[in-house]
Amino acid sequence: MESNFLEIVQIIKQSRTNAIKVVNAELINLYWNVGMYISNKLKLSDWGDKTVADLSEYIQRNNPEIKGFSRRGLYRMIQFYETYSKDYRLFVSEKSLNIDNQPSVIVPTVLTQFKPADIKDSMLSKISWSHHMAIFSRCKVMEERKYYITLCIQENYSFRELERQISASLFERAMTSENPKSVIPKNSKTDIQDVFKDSYVFDFLNLPDSHSESELQKGLLNRMKDFILELGRDFIFIGEEYKLMVGNSDFHIDLLFYHRGLQCLVAFELKAGKFKPEHIGQLNFYLEALDRDVKKEHENPSIGILLCKDKDNQVVEYALSRSLSPTMVAEYRTQLPDKELLQRKFSDIFEDEEELNSNQD
């Protein structure tokens, strides 16, 4: 009987979650339309800054129960609309673009016959206004904004989690990654290259620059929630020093996880020093033991991640070139990276690509 009760509770919780999503989509849609209306008025010189301030005062005076429409709030809505309307197609599916009910950004409406737009099917409506403000205020290019919007939807980030990932320069790290081609195979349902990163930031550990592998492991175990947030929400922790018996000998994997999306075991080996080629042999041995003795029939081959404090990408490439096991090598940092340095590096890469494309033309 209790299982039936639990099912009812799950139905209630799911319905509440769905209701919150619907309300949020309506709210984002409202802010888009208010921003669009005022933006068009300002562009036609019908309104000025004083009119926007008067509108805010009018709303607050006549409808004090309506919150969020201060002068500053209204200009945020204008900025929201003007920024994303230029690249609206980036945030909707092809199916949505083919329907008649598209935002007037594509075909502007006549203001005297203002027709509210509907962006509720777009990615923009899938995250909260506070998430948008964090992305808007801290991300300067459209590629970066779309990256974090997509990430928020996929990982269901809270506002605090999003703030941390932006502070950790996740976008810049992903774009400037120099990770050599790994031997991890492609998965039809989940792109493995999108699951694993070239580097991870464990600033929450407060470890000194000189630390041991046991200190690193203990810190990650004590802050497991933060560790999983850095890895991704689909990771499920199985155990530490996971015991494998091969022949008459016992072996232990530092940290073992299961990934729901990839449907496979993921073994993490921690190295508090620079990567060495012999590390790959050890990890491959663990993966073979997992696949033979632990993996279930319906699961995919196990994946191995070697977390090192430092690595030489050319050495890693040589070490992985003949490895048949799904393995990759990632770097970890215990301090937040220099965001300005990463942004400069990203800009250099972007300029190099533009120059290459122009030469090809």
C-alpha cells in the first residue's frame, strides 16, 4: 500500500514542477513582450527615457501588487528583448520556426496593432528570470550565453550553481580545451564528449597547492555534492576504494560512479602529480575488470577518467593512441582559473578561425 502512496506523492510533485515551469514560461514571455513594446516605441522616438520612468511610476502607483516593473526592471526587459531578438533562431527548433506564431522580431508588428509574441516554446522560456540576469550580466558574447542557457536546461542548475560555473569559466575552458582526441566511442543517445570536460575546478576543497592523493580523495568525498555538481547531475556515486578481485589479488579504484545518461560505470583515478603514460595501463586494467566482473549485460562498456594535477597533451596523445579502452585524461585545478586570461585565449582562437575562413573565401 505504501508504494501506491509514494506513486501518488510523485504524481503530485511532478504536477507541481510542471505548474512552476508553465508559470515561468509565461513570465519570461511577458518580459519579452513588454521589452519588445517599449523597445519599438523608443526606436520610433515616440517615447523617451522619461516616458519609461513615468510608466514604471504609473504601474507602481495604480497596481502596487505588481512587482518587478521598476525603471531598472523595464530596461532589463528591453535589453533582454533587443539582445536575443537578433539571434532568436538560435534558441528555437526548426519546427517552432515553421509555425505561424513566431515572435515579431522576425516580422515586426505595427505598434498601433500590437500583437504579443509567443516565445514559450523557445529555450529562453526554460530558465528563470534570475538565471537570465546572471547570464546577461556576466556573459558578453552570444555563444557564451547560449552555452549557459543550454547547460541550465540540461543540468537543472540552481542560481548558485550557475553562478559558480560562470565564475569557474566553464565556457572558456570548454572552448579553449586542448584535450587530445580521446578513444571514447560516440554514443547515439548521449554525446560523451559533452559529458566529460578537459579540466575540472575543485576550488571548494580549499586544498594547498602541495597536496597528496589521499587529501584530494578525502576532500572530494567530504564535498561529494559539490563534486557531482562539477561533474554533472547524471553521475551517481557508487563507492570509494572500490574493491576488485582478480586472481588472488585485490585492487581498488579510487572513486567509482555510474552515469545514467551513458548507462555505464565510470572509474576515476586520482593523481596529485603530472600525468605519466603508465597511469593508462593501470586504468585500462581496472576497466577490463569492471566489464568482466561488475558491468551488467544491458550496460555500456565502462569508462575511465584519469584526473591529474598537470598533463602534457602530446604525452597524453601518445599514451592514448593505442589504447582500446574508453579512457580520457583530464586536469584538475584547486583554484578558480584566471577568467580574463581564458577570455583572451578564446578571443585569439576566434580571431584565428575568422582569419582562416576569410583566407579560404
